Amino acid sequence: MAVLGPQSITSLFAAPGVDTAAGSVITQEAPRIIPEPAYLSMPGNNGSASYRLDPAATVHFQMTKSLKKLSKQEAASLKDRLRVMQQELQTALGTAAGAAGESRLRKQAAKTAQVRQAAVLLELNPDLDFKQLTAVNNEAPKASLLSEAYRLHIDPQGVKISARSSTGLYYGLQSLLQLIDQYKYTQAAGRTAATSVEQSTDIVLPLLEVQDAPAYSWRGFMLDVSRHFYTAAEIKKLLDVMSRYKLNIFHWHLTDDQGWRLQIRRYPKLTSVGAWREEIPGSVFFNKRPDTLTGTPYRYGGFYTQKEAREIVRYAALRGITVIPEIELPGHAAAALAAYPAYSSSGKAQSVPNSMGYQKGAVSEYNPGNPATFTFLENILTEIMDIFPSTYIHIGGDEVDKTNWKQNASCKRLMQKEGLKDYEALQSYFINKIGRFLEQHGRKIIGWDEALEGNLLPSATITYWRSYAKKAPLKAVSEGHGFINVCSDPLYFNRYQAGPAGEPLAAPHSMNTLEKVYQYQIMPDGLTKEQQSLVKGGQAAIWTEFFSDPEGMEYMLLPRLLALSENLWTQEKNKDYPAFYQALPRELTLLGRLGYHYRKLDK
């Protein structure tokens, strides 16, 4: 972060017990926002080094003339997002909708005098300049990143958030909310230490100018809901914490061997059969001695209705998050094939695998030699596209066991007909056929890095996860594919973050500490400038074999999600781990009050 000017502010950073009722000025570090902004300037005292925000604040929204001609759909979407912003501000200020002191989003037609009197002004301006970002970074930000950029200005007259898009406004609000929370956190600490601290309900904010934009356009998190199911309410809670730290992609791993989690109307057995499995109390994934368990088996599972999925997509969009569904193929499909075995290479009935493993003879791969397989998948994806408006749809493509293909006559006939030289080429044929179908409908595929085996569709994007596949990043961008860094070491949050002594059971393959997540270099080494332009960003992932409830999942997520956020948003040269770590107690205290579970910081 570039910080310019004297660091003089009032009680926001006063030491506990200092009386600031008279507006005394102290010299302290600049406020710490997560993720760290690109540019933050503080003007000094000038007669008033702070602005007092009344919880009964008036919020005014205005658009420049060039934005007034919105379609009805755009206007409705903007209105809904502004309503979300209003609610979040009210929550931070401690005012409830409909109560005294309610924030009001005044209409565009309000008089200039009303704008001047507004405590918080939101301005949407497609021509907004970000000159300071260019000066700080020695180059102009990418146009695609400016759609998420914002300016936050606080002076003695009030707070102004400006952006080119409503998403930028939302991110600017998140930074303001953190400033509000910082003040309240400091005041709470002061009341604990001494009773002389000011008891005013006003929020004291430092005078400052922030200009900010992300380093990467893809800032995501993936949750596996197949191994263990999470309710729609639990997904929304996850989206809330993602949006606070400006993450914008929710990769929703909806299908895998252990469960199909989304209603498909044309194929009801996907959820009546594929969403449920038999488990035994005390069973743990990868347990080598299931014979020691003697409890009564029970039915485990769940799924989202299409109505619930649409609501989650809508809820996420209002918070700047795009939902990317993942429908696994050609492998990791045992649950779907338990429901519809005709599309497997064996054609035999099988059960949904559970934590103790797979039924003998169970098949996890669709049969590409059966033309009906593609009709089945295209019908499913047609419903998926109707639910999810995202440009990208993740199709998996990882860990495909080709053993059954090698023994299947129809697969061999297809390979001969299409001139496919090996089974890696057959996998590419499968993925590309699905990819072309989605392209015909204006969508694009994402696949895990195993999808690079063979001749992959040029428009496909790769999510890189295999830390041991050292050549995969260069291979992906050399072939012109978009690239998303999800390297399992350190971006798999289902792996240990400390210990393992004293920590919950987790995947042991690497130690993915908080600092390791923060310091990890998202941009692979050795790329040309053209190849670097294909790197969209990165994301973390939690595979839920060991985490059956939201408390366990959140413990693995937090505070590492905050480190991920700053890694993806903040320019590499501006990252500062000690400063980030120092800000965590405040944020974790707040998250705890909001009902999140997290791993406590090491002393």
C-alpha cells in the first residue's frame, strides 16, 4: 500500500484508556484494511483529523448522466445491491432497518443540498479516474480490473465512495465497514481498560483517500459439498465472509463419487438415489479398518433444489460473487452412475460409495463409447446453464481411471473410428465434445490440470492443483489456456495448517500454514508477458472428507481465507505479512461475534 502524508488521526487508534472526547490528535499507523489497498493517503490535521459518523447516517446514491439510461433489469439489480449495502452498513453502525436512525438511500433526483448533507455518498461514474493507481504501480491498471476498483474519500464533511460499477461501490463499502469495525474494536478495548473512554455512539473515522483495485480478476474459493453436505443457509454464511474480503468466485463442487447434490428435473434419480449413501457411525474417510465399526448403518446425504441453487446464485451476485458450478466428468461420477448405470462402461448396478470405500466392481467413469452418455450429460448441462449464468462451467476432468475404458468394446470402436491413438486422447475427445456443446451455448469450460493430457479445446481454462506437476502451468499457458492457480501446496485448506498434534484430522500431504498461504506466489515463474496475461488469478479449496459440519470447515478456512484474499487482491510489492498478522485479532474477534469458528492465532 502507498501511504502518503502525516498519519494524524483521532480516537480510532487511541491506546485503551485515552480520553478522546475533546478530539485530541494522536500520531499512529495508517488504518489496516484487509485486503491491503493499493493506495491510501492521509491528509493530516488541518483543523480536523477525523470525521464523526452518526449511526443515524443518511446514505445518498447518485449516478452520472451517462448511467441514467439503465434497462429495467439493470435498474432492479442495482436497487437490490444498494439495499444489501444499506443493510450491511446498518449492521455495522448498530441500526436496524425500520428503527430510529435508519439509513436511507435517497433517490437520484435529490437536491444538491441533500447530497452535501449526506453522511455517506455513493457515486456511480463509468468515467471515474484512478490516476493514483497508475502512479503507484507505474502503469495503468488493466481495464478489466477497473470494473472492481473503487475510491473511498473521507473528509470533515462526510464519506464518499465512488466506482465505475456497483461491484466497485460494494468493495468500497467493505473497506468502510472495516474502518467502522476498527473503531468499535478499539473503543471496546478502551472500555475494558478504563471507564474514562468516550461513550459517544458516533463512529470516528480517519480522514483519508483510498484508491484501490485488485491484482487479479479471479479471486476464488472452492467448497466440496459431495463428501459432506452443507445447507443453503450455511453456503450463504460462507458467501458473507468471502464478500467481506473481496473474493469474487465461489466454485461449487456439486458432484463427485460420494454424492450428487443438485436437482436435475429430467433425471430425478440423480437426487433420489445419487444424493444418498449408507454410512456407519464412527466411520472416517480412508479408514483402513472399517471392520472395527459395529454401529447401525444410517442414510446420509442431501441436495439443493433448483430453487435453492438459484437463490444462492442471486445472493452471491448481490455481493459481487460469481458462482461457478462443477459437474464432474468423465470421472468421479460414481454417484451419478449409481442412479443411471446405463451410462457407465460396465452397465451394472452399483451403490453410491461411502467413507469406507467403493463397492467391488463399482465404476466412476462415464462411457464415451455410448452415444447416449453425451445426450444424458448435455441434458443435465442444459439445466445447469439455466440455473447458473456464469460464463464458465467447471467439468472436472481429473483423476480419470481409464481401466474400464480399456476393457470396453464400445470405447475401442470409438477410438478406431475417431483415430484416437491412446486413452488420454479419448479423455480429450470426451472433454472437448462437452466443451463444444457448452461453447454453442455461449459458455466455456474449466478443467483440472489433468485435462491437459491430450489435445484440449483451446478455449478451456485450467485450474492447476497438482503441486508435483511442475510443468503443467507452463504447458497450460503455452497452449493458450487461461490459468487459475489452485496449487494444493499451499492452497488446499483441507490440509493441516499447524500440528498435526492438537489439530483436527486433516489431509497430511503438506503443511499449509497461514504465512505460507499469504506468501505464496500466484504468478508462476518463467512466463512471458503474453503468457502472464493468461493467468486469471487463484483460489483455495476445501475437500470435505474430514469436515462434516460448518464449524469444522470454518476452522480450516479461517484465518487462511484472509491471507488468500490479500494474496489475490494486493500487489505483490505491497504485501506485508507482519502488518497483516497484526490486524488479524481485530478481524477474528469480529468474525467470532458473527458466529464464525476459526483457528486461534499462535502466540
